Amino acid sequence: MTHLHPDRLFPASEPARSIARELYPEVRDLPLICPHGHTDPAWFAGNTRFSDPAALFLTPDHYVLRMLRSRGLSYDDLGVPRKDGKPVAEGRAAWRLFAANYHLFAGTPSKTWIDHSLDWAFGIKDELSPETADAIYDTIDAAIATPELLPRAILDKARVEVIATTEFALDTLPHHQAMEADGYLGRVRTTYRPDDVTNPERAGFLDRLHQFGALAGENIATWSGIINAHRNRREYFRRFGAVATDHGVPTAQTADLAPVEKQALLDTILRGQYSPDDADLFRAQMMTEMALLAVEDGMVMQIHAGARRNTDAGLLAERGTDLGGDIPSRVNYVDGLLPLLNRCGNEPNFRLIAFTLDESNYARELAPMAGFWPALMIGPPWWFHDSPQGIRRYLDQVVETAGFYNLAGFNDDTRALLSIPARHDVWRREVCGFLGLWVGENRITKSTARDIARLLSYQGAKDAYKIG
């Protein structure tokens, strides 16, 4: 018998629980809109099997890795590749270690997602443990060798209508080119993320900036040249389905300098002798420039602010980025976005979706801002807060001020393919539970709740990201 309760995440009390039960079937099977994420486009271009269960569930999932590391487990023993090419544990050994420590995930969204994925994709009803590790590994390994669990088939099974990957400005998009050639482009599309050429504090920044100019055929020694280079690359990305840009920035700071000040700043950056304040100002001005370009071409602008990335210098040097060493930090959206919004916040062709890891600014800043500025919408709970409790806190803090229609629906923002339907299911259950409470309190009618459940589960994301 499955250990997944059919009422999981629904309110414990009546009448909210019964109302949630009634609403959930109406949204449970809606198609999935995945307008922002980090799945590997090579999966969908090549459509080949995953190498083993650990490569599917363990090594690409930084949520899982960081918890295991926090308890002293070695990334070598978990099979995470090293930059120096030294051997690490093979898949089954890493899986056994994962299973032996699965109890660490009690109460975490990772366990909720993994339990759902094991049941949904493989029909596995037993919980992962040292006793079930090998049997579950063998079941998964046999299943991923079948056509039914190739990457494109997983999208079919999950009813994914559209999914966006995220690539940097210098990426030539070879996998999207391959999907264009075989007619698969559109369901899978790219997103333009220019952080590699807008953040002077990234290693190798100046070399990449010159590569950027050469790739775009523009002179990046002039401010107009660097903006034209972005304009050209955005057009190239739109050819491969991009409807949005994404900006992973440490703060929400934006700027609106005069033309002569922009050129002087660029001159300083290109000399390579810039200060941290110069780097901050360059990032801030580039955010406003990206907004101005979005007014031109209609691409939706996403700002993911407030992450201190790769804080473990040793791990970064040994294995690379995105392995769990990122920590949230405070964000000031009111002061940070003011220059950008005063330039673009009333433009009818501009849409900005703001995400935060600083939950304190949902009610204090983002909800009042989205409740006023026509261009601004609030992104769903992100990263550390993409969880049952995080979703509850989010809805509780933003809805009364911003309403439901200034929210950007849901995106799963994941590298782990099988967690996509699991994450959407958690969101849909939590939305139904939240609406069930409000109907139970006679704050909204059941008919309104049905409309909002569908909006937040499906149509809202399509509308926010301008997906036809």
C-alpha cells in the first residue's frame, strides 16, 4: 500500500479540507506550464536514457546534496563528479548511501517530491530505506531503459505543455538547434540569461565580454555597442522560443545613469581596474538596460535576487557551481527597483516578474509594489521557499494586498526532471487548501475559488509569460 496519503497537504480541519478535496480534482490533471527552469536541453534533444537512478535523483539535485553534506557525507561517496577527474562512487553505491540517510529528509519538500516521483513514475509504493534501496534501484534502472521513460516521454506523461530551459548569453544553443531541426522546438524553449556578461564580479568576465562582442558582431567598447550586442543575442534566443530573460543578481539594485556616465563606467570596467562599487553600478545599470530592451521586444524580465552563490570556496574549486553552497540574503526591492520602474514601470509592453529569497519583503514591499505598478508581478516561492510551508506563507502575505491576478502562477525552477510534476502537485494542493480555508470563512465563493485555482495552477503562468 502506498505511503502517500490522498489528503496530504490539505487542511486538517473542516470545512476547508472537504472544499480542498472538491477543488483539487479540477486542477490536478491540467497541463503543466514550466516557464522557468534549469533542466538540461541535451536530455530533450538527444532523448536518450538516463544513465542510472543516482543520475536521475541524486547528483543533479542540489537540495538533496546540501542536506547530505550538512551531515558530513562526502560528495565523492555520493558520486558527484570532480573537476580533476578523480574517481567518485558509482551509481549503486551512491544510491545505497542516499537510502541509508533518507531519514534526514523527514519534513522537507525534497522528501515530498521524491516520494511522489517514485510513485508517479515507477509505481514504487515502499519508502526508500536501506532495506528497500537495491530493489528500488533495480526497478528504476529497468524502467529508465524503456521508451516510456525517455526524457520526451516523461514530458508526455507529466502533461508538460511547455518547458523553458535557461542558457547564458554566450551559449550558441546547439541542443535547441537540434530540436528546431526535428520539430520539437516550442514545447522546449530557451531563456536568455545574460549574467555571464553583466556581472563584473564573475571570474573571467572581461574575456567573456570580448567574446560576447565578437559573437554578436558589435563593438563592446561603446555603450551603444554593448546594448546592441544584447539586442542581437536576444533576437537569436527568440528564434529558439525564448519569451523571457532571467537575471540572477545579488541585490535588486537598478540605476538610470546619463549617457556620458554610462560610457565612463564602461571604460572603467574594460580597463579591468574597477572597484566592487563599480561592479554593483554596472550590474544595476544593465538591469535597467534589460528592461528598456524588454519594452522593445516584449520579452518578460525575471529578477531572481538575494542569493549568495557558491559560498563554499573549496567546493566551488573542487567541483563547480550549483552544488548546494548558496545561501539567501536580504533584499531591498523598493529602493532597488525604483530607477527601473520610473523608466519602464508604466510601459504597456513591459512585464517584470520579481522573485525573492527574503520572505520579509513579500508583505512589506513586493505585494504593495505589484498592487500598484502595472508592469510588476510577483513570482512564486523560490528555492528554499518552494515548499508547502513556503507556499502558505507566500499566499498569506501577498494576496490581500496584490490580489491573485498580480501573481505569476507557478514555475518549478528545477534541475531534477522528475520533480517537476511533484512540485506542481504540491503547489496545486496548497492552492486548493488555501482557497478551501477562504471559502470556509465565507471570504470568497466556491465558484470564485474554482476560477482562482485554475488561474494559479495553469492559466496564470501562461498569461504572465505571454505564452500563446
